[in-house]
Amino acid sequence: MGIQKDAGELLLYIYEKKTKGEEIPQIPDLTEATSWDKDRLLNALQYLCGKSLVDGKVIKGLGSTKPQFVAVNDIPPLGVDVMEDETKFSKNFNFTINLGVFSYSWGATKK
């Protein structure tokens, strides 16, 4: 799976938490939910931050291009717009979703 698709799934998961009034999930929560390794998770979160689809902070090591930590604060209006418009979502992530039912690659199903 590529970074772009991983990022789309993470944005959907984070959006789902936000719309339920729950806290925005952080690295430990996302690691537990996805069972992804650290690099895969950080690359997807860095992608979302870089596209301004999540409000967060990417921390890299000195002289490194590799993210060491990503803190996610919220989903800004642009992220909500992408989530709630199937065409925008598909254009950004190269796959489509149905907000009513979606199966994550890590096994969970949203209904």
C-alpha cells in the first residue's frame, strides 16, 4: 500500500473520531488501531500535514528527511471539505469512499 492510500484511510479514521465528538487520535491510538509500523504511520501523517488536511506538527531529526514524530491537533476546514466531497477525496487519494460503510485495510469496518 502507498503513502497516499494510507493517508486517505487515516484521514477517514480521524474524521470519524472527530464527528463522534471523540478526541483526535494520536500515534499510540493509531498504531493500535492500524497495527502499522512506525514508519508507515508517520509517512502517512506527514503526507496529511503537508497537504494541510490535518492540523499537526511534523518533527524530524537534525539533518534528516524522515519524520520522528507527528502530533495531530485537528482536522481543518480543508480536511473536512475533502472528507465530505467524494470527488475531492478521490482526487486527493486515488480511491473512493462511502461515508456510510467503509472497510479499512487493517480490518476494521465503519458502518
